[in-house]
Amino acid sequence: MVSGQTALQYLMSVSKKYRQIATEAIFECLRLGYPLNDMEITGKARELLRKRNALG
């Protein structure tokens, strides 16, 4: 994370509305071996939201 920020600190800085998808994005980044940075997490969260909206 940026400047020593932990994943928990990142989640707490995200709006409550988006914490669930941000959590899922962090786990997905870890699973895929992506670096944990704002850009990767945000991109993965947007991808997950697009998939959800397409399904639902």
C-alpha cells in the first residue's frame, strides 16, 4: 500500500458504501498476485462491479 498504509487502513478510508467491494478486490488482487496499491485495487473493484451489474 502507499506510504506504509495497511489494507485495513485503506478499507477504513473508503466510503462504507464501497468497503465490501474493496475487500473483495483486495482478496482478488492477492489471489492473482497483483501488487496491493490503490490503482490495482480500484481497477479490480470496478471490474467486479461491472461483472455484478452485468449479472444482475
